[in-house]
Amino acid sequence: MPLRVLTSNRAVSLQTVAMDIVKVALKAGVKARWQDRTVPSFELRKAGESAIVVMAVDPLIATPWFLLVRDCLRGGVRAVFYGTIEGKVNTMFVRDWMREVAFIANSGYTRDKLVEAGFSVLDVVPHGIDLDAVRRARRTENIGHSYLARFGLNPEKHLIVLTIANSHPRKGLAWFDKVVEEVEKRDKSVKFLVVTEEKGLRYFNPRENLTVAAEFGKLPRLTVLSLIASAHIFALPSLAEGFGLPVLEAMALGTPVVHGELPPVMEFSTGFTVPVKEIRYFDRMEVGPSGIVYEQHLYDVREFAEVILQVCDLWRNKPEAVGEWRSKSVARAREFDIHTVYPRLVKQLAGEEMFEQ
């Protein structure tokens, strides 16, 4: 059965997931395509297609995609909502008909939050990593080096900490500015590059050790992966995640990762972690009313800075320890090859028989 994979044009990482699912389907001989908008269910029924919606489970913003999956199921079309969530479902926006939607969660954490809200979860399928893309990025690290050179950064001369994130408050950029400040006090030779959106610039104060580029979502996929491979450390300052795909990408590329002990990330990460001190919830703040009550995992910025400095020390004085981490992390990331994890999704929608040929 042909397959349509649908997602929003707002979430870069979920677009990557959608395109990777299509790659897996095509390799299995399934006619598949993806698009970054929703469609009426009758269009899929007329074309004889099944559907996977790849979205955050936000019943306020994602209502059209909820409706699509519900209508598909009512009309006899195979469909599933492959979802992520960075906290609790805001049940004030949940309507009874939404509980007809069939979900597949991207992490155990997401599954637990959906079940808590009364949704039906068929399976947990973690996000995957395209190892072919990883290999291409490793062969073309000069692309990442060239990008760094635009800002006067040279991996041969500087220890470079990279962060790539959108400007949503849950991504922790305001906290990360304080982390950068703490590192600057103790070691001015460590350089930070943050790639974010234009709105993300407001979180950062001018610092000699910091460069902020407003190019999030504008860089080719190969450039992003090559840039991660070129950095010495990838930092994920997020306060809330539903999975944490950039951590998996960095692991696959052998770039040491520093992140807070967020539950969904801890399900797979081999990174250098920072303890969570407190959990807070918000559903408004700078983003207005939301269908997600974001679960913020707050850390001590001084401890985050300390872990970064510890990894920098490994690079300088114990490169063999970095090598050991790389071997372990690359091996762990291989377990999440898209051609290993996403067939479980495609089988449910396109039919088990496609994988028995």
C-alpha cells in the first residue's frame, strides 16, 4: 500500500524524521512520499494511500493532523500519529474525538505522557539516524570547517562547543548564555558557536568567546552534520525534550555531547550529563497558550559549565578517553539506524508483506 508521511513545516527535526521514514519505505519497495502540510482524508482514500503523521502531540496546534488521522481511521484508511511531547498533554484542549487517534510514541517518556492523558499508544519507536548521511558528513568535514571559518573559528586552534536549537524557551538558550558566561570566567580559550533563529539572538549577551548565527533551519542537512562532526563538543541546553535527536546525531558522528539528565534523552544517550535540580511546568510564558504543559528539567548552570570544562580537559590531556567515548557512542548510535527502527512504523501502515519479500 502506498504511504504518505505528513508533518509540519515548522519543526526541522521532525521534517528530518519524516524524510527518513520515506527513505526506509522506498528501500522496502513501498511507494512513499512526504509533505509538510496536512490534507483531507478523502484525498488519501482516493489515492489508496496510508498515512503517518509526524508531529508534536499538541492538541491545540496539531488539531488538523489529529483530525486527519481520526477521519482516516473512520474511513478505513490505515493511519497513525507518530508523536513526541516535551511534557504533559494540556487536557483542557483535548476533545473526546481526539481519543480515537492511534499513536506511536518516539520514546518511553512520550508514551507515558500520552497514556497519562488517556490516549491509546500502539508502540514505542525511537527516532533513528541515517548512517549513510553520517558517513557522508564524515567524508566532508571540510564543509563544517568552512562554516566555522566564517566566524574565525578553527578546530585546529580552538576547542569549539556547538549548539543548534530553535528559539523556543524550552530549548534553554537563556540558561545557556549563563553557561557560556561561567566557562568564560574560567577558560577564555573555549569558543562557543550557537546556531539559532533570529528570535534566539535576544537570549545572548555579547561575549568574546561566543558567536551566535541566526541560520537555524536554513542550512543543508549535510552542512549541519558536518558542522557537528567538526566541533569538539555538542551541547544540548534544553530544559524539555520528547526525544533529543541532535544528541543521537552527535553520538553517531563521534562528537562528545553535554546535556541535562532529561528522561527521554537518558533512554539512549552516552553523553556527559548534568544533574536535574528541579522540575517546573509551564504552558504559556513567551509562547502563549499551548496544548503542551512543558516539563522543564532545570539544572545548575555552573554544573553545566563544569561538565563542559571537564570534557575540554579530556580533549587536551586525555585524548584516549575521548577515543573510548567515541567508540562506545558510535556503536550505541548504530542501534538506531533508520533501517533498523523505522521498518516497525512502515510495517504497520504499508503492510507486513512488504518486508517478507
